[in-house]
Amino acid sequence: MSTWMWVLLGILLLLMYLTALFAFGYTALRKGHTALFWMGLFFPLLWIIGALMRPVGAISTAQARRSLRDATEASTRFTKSS
């Protein structure tokens, strides 16, 4: 195989790796694991761990309130239109 093909394959794999790490890091941050996010800059395995862990209590409570509010608003719109 030619050298250029190996170079392009390496670039493609590097881009896929960086995209996956960015996604895991963003997910860890969104779930409220800020310490794991910052330490994950040096140890990327921590981003994967933070992304797989459950959200912090305050985050999941806020998300539950938001979904309850959205459901309530949707039901009031449905009853007003009927």
C-alpha cells in the first residue's frame, strides 16, 4: 500500500479519536462533572468515565423540572386548542 494511504488513514483515525474525546468531554461537563472535565484535559480516560457516570443531583433535578414544565405547557396548549 502506498504511503499516502497510510497517512490519510492516520489522519482520519486521529480526527475520529479527537471527535469522540470532545463528545465525551462535553457530555461529562453537561452532566455536572466539572472536575473530571478539567482533569480529563490531561487524562482523557476521565472524560469517558465522567460521560458514563450518572448526572450530579442538581443537574438531574433541574432537568426533571424542565421536562415537567414542558409537559405542563404542552397539555395546556392542547386543552386550549380543543
